Amino acid sequence: MTAPIADVLIPLALDQAYSYAVPPELTLAEGDVVQVPLGPRETVGVVWSLRDGAGSNLRRVTGRIGVEALSPALRRLVEWIARYTLAPKGSALAMALRLPEESRTETAKVGVRATGMPPSRMTPARAKVVAVAADGVVRGKRALSLEAGVSAGVVDGLIDDGVLETVALAPERVAEPPDPDHPHDPLSEPQAEAARALIATLTAPPAGGGEAGEAGEGGVTLLEGVTGSGKTEVYFEVVAEALRRDVQSLVLMPEIALTAQFLDRFAKRFGVRPAAWHSGIGGRRRERIRAGVASGEVQVVVGARSALFLPFRQLGLIVVDEEHEGAYKQDDGVCYHARDMAVVRGKLENAAVVLASATPAIETRVNAERGRYRRVVMPERFGGRRLPEIRAIDMRGEKVPRGRYLSPSLVSAIAETNARDEQALLFLNRRGYAPLTLCRACGHRYQCPNCSTWLVEHRFRRALVCHHCGHAERRPEACTECGTFDNLTACGPGVERIAEEVSATFPDKRVIVLSSDFPGGAERLRAELQTVAEGGCDIVVGTQLVAKGHNFPHLTLVGVLDADIGLTSGDPRAAERTFQLLQQVTGRAGRGEKPGRALVQTYQPEHPVIAALLSGDAERFYSEETAAREVAGLPPFGRLAALVISCTDREVAEAHGRALARVAEPPPGVMVLGPAEAPLALVRGRYRFRLLVKTEREIDLQGYLRDWLARGPKVRGNLRVGIDVDPQSFL
Ligand code: ADP
Ligand code: ZN
């Protein structure tokens, strides 16, 4: 006799599905979320496949769980990600199956209404309730007693008496339906043209058919528009069309760009805020959004990268805003790139994908040039506004006193700007007060005990902090090495130090420092961003947090304090990243009515990245950088993967790296470099070594890695081998 067998994938670091017998009283379908025994306990899993066979000696599925099943597309996405990143399938599944820690069922809200039966006994209080309820409308119990002006007990008595009956109220919606035709500013002609081109890719048929045109063929489109060109309004128009065609939309954003300002902007266009999905959304609400997305009630989600794994019922459009952002790459656990996986999900769902950026990734540009992606370009700012004029301040010719960082040219530009009642933004991509603290007497440098990094002084917190593991200690009065009092010195600037210098230089101006470790958390940070947007400060000093997606209408001057900072890292993406970041941050200037300008402090104005930025000729940068990548065989012209071997025991980590390298046996077209001590050699008490694999484009990188790792020594104890395909970080 045969019995149905379910192969159940469990959301743990396991690659195989486990087989269970399906009890006769249970009917299961693939994708169902079930409870199964695993060792001594019970766990959840997803039915990955069903088959016939003799299952008599298998353990049994305990039962189905009341969570929406995983759609075929979502299951394929899980498989795809696992195959691509070499993560265990179960780990990839865990991202799609984040269940609430405590599955509380929501207590249903109840209301009451009149049954039409007369009361067995009438009192003046009862008469008031009966009079109010006579219209047959369902009201909350409390609302009814308030309206009738009686106590809640009277209402309860009438329920017992059969005069009123209780009915379940429809649960409150997680998100009100956005209205595609909510009154809004009309698009400019270039915007409308871009929107039309994107709408033409939607695969859902137009409502009403006919003149609205035919359904498009999906695929990926790069929406490349300079900062301030009005890309957001353009993709909103595409979202509006998706709403009309009754398919769901997902807008992905880097987590820190997902601000109240953005949600309000959405509300201005659609009448209501969208369902927002990010790490700050808590248990109950998370579950309700998930359920709403699965039922189709939630039509638009704006979310950070994890929103990619929501169980959409009918996904028609994915927008990836700021697609070049490094923050889309998850660097631990399953190392996936949300932009690339959005493209995969789009394909699996037959949805249109829009990648929006002012400074696309080289990979995306090359894909567009080779015709794999469509490209829609918006070369001008909205409303005839001009792009900021960008000039270099050659620091070799400026007189800047020791321990100070603002050049005289920058100081006078700030003064002029403020004199016109306009704002200045000073950008330095370094949190804290100073990146290094040392003792002038003995030369001791303060280092993290767990990581190979200097401790960063944070003056607000009066602490020395590690930016990698979070270790914090009090800044000592006396050197912990030699005991000398008051002789510690801060080396180099962070934003707090710049703010100190700004306040000293402009004592009567209002200065705000903005960085991701802003004291008071996300809520206060949002409030501060709002203050800046409303013009409530004169000078903003900020890290890359302010470079992203914010609209500050009064901001007309951007000063970049150290443009050279990112150029020396030796990372293959250093040039691209620096260019993107500087382009974004200088693009904050002049987005409102008044024209803007940017001043860039640099010691090497002739460096190709800086020169390209100054010339305003992005095409030159892209063509040079693309050519350089091609010559070097770097992505997208070749493939890269990094192995990070880490262990609390340095020797063990290094030995494992060497043993792996010995069995690498790279075939033609594959190069294995290392092991080398990682630039961040110690993180959280773990010593790190790196191997880098570089292959030609046609090579099956994943296949090679799988074979190689299988030949390698067993991973034991607390040794870890992290696999990072398409690494973004080389630290
Ligand atoms: P981008 O995302 O391309 O940098 P935005 O979408 O933020 O540009 O638009 C830049 C500015 O222009 C914003 O202040 C926005 O409110 C304004 N804007 C864009 N489109 C319109 C429009 N159709 N009508 C009125 N204002 C617009
Ligand atoms: Zn540390």
C-alpha cells in the first residue's frame, strides 16, 4: 500500500527537505505551512513536494498551520536564492517564513445591533438605547452606550434579553487602499513620457482594454534620471496604473531612505500612506501586513530589502529605488543582493521591474547597454531647475590650521549662503568625533579588544566606541597604558568634530548633526530631518545618511569635507562608490526653487573620479570605469566570490584557509587568490581570513564553489566559512 509522503523544508540551516507521512485525515498541498516533529520537539516547515510511496516508517506531519501557503513563485525564489548564494535552502526559506514569535490570534472586535425584538421589560434607560439602535446600524458596545447616554450595563442587559445581538465587526484594515486618481500635481512632459514608457512594460492587461493599449511584456527597465528629475513621481504614476489594473506593487528602498517624509509624499499622491515594511515594524503589525499582502488587501508595499520575501498574491510591479545602493546587499547569513533578487522575483512573477537611480550601478548600466534591460533617461531636473554647479577646493592651496578641517573658501561660501537665508550641508562620511584617540605621552592608540579597529571617540556619549562590534568604553582621564593625565588627543575628524568647528566659526547659527547613531533613535532622527526640510536650521553636518533620498528645499550649498576619503581603500568598487556617493550628496543642493552649488575639498582634483564629478560628465565616468572593469575582468565582465574563514582561534582559521587553497584545483578561467588576512582581521573576537575567487563570465561559479568546498576539510567547532557571491565589501 502506498501512502502520501510530504517532503518538508524546515527554516533552519539545512539544505534537504525531510520526509514525513501525511496522516489520512489531512489533505496537503505543496507550499502549505505545517507543523512537524523534529528530534524531540515540534517545528514549522513548508511542504516542498508531495509524492506517493511507502511511508509507514516515517514520522507524521502533525498538522497544518493557519498561515498562508507559499506560492509557487515564492518557493522558486527560495530555491533560486539558495542556489545562487550557496546558502542552505532552509536558511533562504527562513527569510520568507518569518513567523511572529508568539502567534497571538487577534481578538475580534464585536459590535451590536437591534434584533427587532421588544424588551421583556422597559425602563427609561432601555428606551433610550432602543431608540438609538432602531436604525439597525451596527455599533460598538461602548459607542452605543455613549450615544444613548446610558451605562454599559444597560446595553449588556439588552443583549441578554435578546433585544440586541452581537456581530463581528470587520477588522480594521492594515492599509487603506491607495487611490490612483487622488488629485495631484500633473506630470511634466518628460515625466509623462518616462511614465508611459514604463507603463508599457506592465504585464497586467489595462482596465477596460482598448485605447489604454495592450499588456506589456514585463522585463527590467532602468529609470536613469539626474537628481531632482522627478523619478519618484514617475514611478508613482506606474504604481497608479498597476492599481488600476488591480495588481500589487512593491517599492523597495534602502532602509534609511524609508522615511516619514517619503511615506507622506506617497500619501500626497495616493491619499493614504502605503503599508511600510522595515525592521522597525513589530510583531502583530508585521503579521497583519503579511496576511494583507497574501490576501491582496494590501495593494502597495513600500519596504526595505526583506519585503522581497512577502507572499504577494498578484505582484505586477517591483520598483527598486536607488538601485545602486550598497545597502541592498545583505552581508551576513544568506548573502543576497536585493536588487538582483528583485529582478529574479520579477521574472518568476511575470511582473515588470523598474530600477531607479541617478547613478546606476556599473552592472545595471552594462545590462542596459547590452539590451538585457530597457533604459529610460531623464537628463534634466524637474521644472527647469538646474543641477548644482560643482567646484573643487584644492586643499593644497588652502591655509587650514592644525586640527581644523574647513577651508577658508568653504567658510566664506557658508557665510554667503546663510546670509541669503539658505541652508548649507557639510558632508563627511564618518560618525563620531574622531576616528582615532592616542596618548601624546606614550603613543598608545586605543583599539577595540574584539576587533582590529581603532575605537572612535563619540563626544556626546563621552565614550570610545567600536563601529564593528559596538564595544564601548568610557574615554579615560588618564592613559590606560602610561597613566599620564589629560594627555589623550583626538586624531582626525568625524561629524561631531566638524559640528564643533562650525559652531565655533558661526556661533549664532543653528547647527544640526545627522548620522545614523543619532541620540534618541529613529523617531527623533525623523523629527530632525523634518526640521531641516522645513528650514529650521542653518547648517547641517551629516554622514551619508543625509545623502539619500531626502528633499531639503532650502538647501543651496553642499560642502564635501574630504572627497578623497573613499578612494584609497583598494576595493575594486571604490571608484564607483565614491562617484555615486559624491554625485548623490552634491545633488542635494538646489532641489527647491533656488539654484544650488557644491564645493568639494580635495587634495587630488585631477583624480579621474573627482575630475568626472567636477566636469558633470557622468557618461565619461561610466565609460572609463566600465572599460577598466572589462580590462581587469571584474564584474560584470567576470565573476567574483569571497570566502571568509573565521574562528576564535587564529591558527585554526588560517590553517583552514590554507587547506582549502590546496584543494582549489582551479580549472582554466578560474583564479583563486589567498588566503590572506582580511583587512578587518579581527571582528567580534573572531580572526578572519579571505579567499577570493575570480572567474570568467561563462564559468559556472556556483558549481565550481560547490565542488571545491566538498573537497575541502570539514568545518568543525566554531570555525565558519562564509560564502559571498558578488561581494560588495572586501573588508
Ligand atoms: P528624484 O527622485 O529624481 O531625485 P524627485 O522625485 O524627488 O526627484 O523630485 C524632485 C523635486 O521635484 C521634488 O521636490 C518634487 O516634489 C518635485 N516634483 C517632481 N515632479 C513634480 C510634479 N509633477 N509637480 C510638482 N512638483 C514635482
Ligand atoms: Zn569591536
